[in-house]
Amino acid sequence: QKEVEQNSGPLSVPEGAIASLNCTYSDRGSQSFFWYRQYSGKSPELIMFIYSNGDKEDGRFTAQLNKASQYVSLLIRDSQPSDSATYLCAVHNAGNNRKLIWGLGTSLAVNP
Amino acid sequence: ETGVTQTPRHLVMGMTNKKSLKCEQHLGHNAMYWYKQSAKKPLELMFVYSLEERVENNSVPSRFSPECPNSSHLFLHLHTLQPEDSALYLCASSQDGLAGGPFVNEQFFGPGTRLTVL
């Protein structure tokens, strides 16, 4: 069983729509959750982190965490073609020191 | 500009060669990481250094040897690699937060070194 699962996609949405990216994790002791964006040929960059149940909003991005369901999601409102990238979910358990457990990523394509 | 630089950006080497990857961070961080990114696999953490001391070594083969001479520089020495070691090698840095709090340290990644082993 994969520790962090993401739908590989590609997820295709029209420009201006809401893109919904999902991530499930197996370690119930996980405490911190990260969303990174990786453009093709580039390195990952942090979009958001969340560690409390509920929603966290930052501009067009909203992270949602449900620890009971072991589920974290990222919503992108008013999607733009520049949002087209692979979105990586990473999960941390304090017992793992600094090690993040990464998903394979979901490829998002925003069509003009 | 991410504040983390890596050289070289591309490297082709034979299985008998010895080469080194270099990473430098200009962010004043106190922790540095080496990751391996292969197609269709999650990011794999290889090594972590905190305050120049290695704190994690995730069962990486001995043909990979890290070195952290100071908090701004990190090297990965490569020796007798295999073709399956071909991948993107990413360096990252972070600033450790307060103990006991949620782990929210953002890791800043360098552009990576694309390694091909022939």
C-alpha cells in the first residue's frame, strides 16, 4: 500500500474553473501536510502547508484537511494556464524527524 | 531565483567515473537535503544534514557519499554508479523551527542535476 496516494491524472480543467486535487495518506500519526507545485523540468516549490483540520485559504488556493478520513486536498479557484503543472502532496510525522513522505503527484492541465 | 544553486545542471558519467554534485544555499538555513527524483517514483530522501551533522541516511548505497563542510554547502560524491542511478538529484534547504511545534519548515529546492549513467 502506497503511503501517500494521488491520482496521477492528467486532470484537465478549463480556464476559470475550480481544480480539485486530492491526496490520501496511510500514517494516522501524520501531523503536517504540504502541497508543492512542480513545473516540467523545474524543481518543486511550496504552495501551501496545513496541520489543522479544516480549510486554509491563501489567495486562489485552499487546502482542506480531514485527519479522520486521512485526506487532504488542494482547490485552485479561477484556474489559469500558468497553473498547469504537477502538484505533489507531502506528509510529515514528527516521529520521522525531517523526512517527508511524498506522493507521485497529479498532473494538472488548464486549457485556455 | 530560489536561493539554492546546484552544479552541474547536467552530468553524464560512466560507471567507473568519480564525480561530485555541489549545492549551495544563500538563505541562511541550518538544514540541507539530498533527494533523488526518478520517473514514476515519489521523491526519495537520501540524506539530511542539520547544523553540518548528518541526521538521516535513508539506506542509500555507499556509492553515494555526502559531505557538508558548512551550513551553506553540500556535496554528493558519486563513485561506481549504476545505470539505474540515472535520475534528477535535488538539493533542498530549510530552517528548523522550534521543537515541539508542528513541522512546517518550508524546504526550498535547487534546480537539480540531471544525471545520466552510461
